[in-house]
Amino acid sequence: MTRVIGRRAPRGDTGGMKATEILLREHDLILRGIRVLEAMARLANNSTPVPADDARAIIEFIRQFADGCHHAKEEGVLFPAMEACGIANQGGPIGMMLREHVQGRAAVRKMDDAVSAFGTGPAALDAFSQAAFEYTTLLSNHIFKENNVLFRMADQVIPTAQDAVMVAAYDEHEAKAGASGAYARFQAVVEGLETTYAG
């Protein structure tokens, strides 16, 4: 997995955090989930059964938190704000990030299909492992680019006065998606899985 370097967001409540710091904090949790998924993928790659409930839990984390909460903030708030400040979408870094979001969703669908076939034979474990490694490689590199390039660009071009508006818009996105308090809820999910799969 690609090591993500750069700024680390504060832990705990988001009070007083900048819009990009909130996304960095969420990246930290997503990377922890990716490490859990990688551990599951290694087991499956060695023909060791992975409990379907655990695999479904990490898929739910990806769908509800990484995509439904985090990517929704980027797509609905951060990227439009960057475009309004002159950062290109088509042919630019935003377009690349959006394409990778789509690729990640496709890999998650493959994982989900494979988990549905657990217990039918080794092919399902192989399919899960391949899709999981595809996702973890993609998202690790994706987060590296966002942390070390895209978010720094955002900090340079988006006026400081707009930051509070963006943070409020993040909260609105979570509320509309029924995901208020998602960070704390899914942090507990990841921590539970880490007891088995991290180390």
C-alpha cells in the first residue's frame, strides 16, 4: 500500500477544523479501513475463508462512509468550490479524482458480488481478493494524490472566508444522506474489525 505523507488532521471533534482538514481526518479513518480490507484480501488470496459478515461490514463502511459520506462531500462541496476558483474539471485533477471514485464503486460491486457467493467454492474467495486488492490499491493512491496535491491546491485557491460555508455544507450533506454522526459510528466499526484483522 502506498504510504500517505503530508499533513495529519487533528483527532476528535471537527470544531474549528478547516474544510480540507475534515477530509484529511476522514482519509485517516478510510486508510484504517483499507488496512482491514487488505488483511481480508490476503486471507482470501491464501484460500482462508473470510467471514461473510466481516466482509459485508467493511463493504458497508466503504459504501456508507468512504463513498456516501466522504466522496459526497468532495463531489458536492469541495470540487465545485475549486472549479469556481479556476481549477479545471475536464482534463484536470478534479476530473481524475471523479473517475477514480467511479472505478472504486465498480470494485466495491465486484467485492459485494463475490461475498454473495461465499461458501460456493474457491472462485468466490479469489474474486473477492482480486476486487479488494484493486480497491485498496486504487484508494491508497487516490488518497495520496488528494492529501499531497489536490487539498493543497484547494487551500491555495479557495478564499479563507468561504471555509465556514463549506464546513456547513458538509454537515448538510451528511444530514440529507442520513449520515449525521457517521464518523463516530464507522470509527467504532473499523476499530471492531481491527481487533481481528489489523496487526
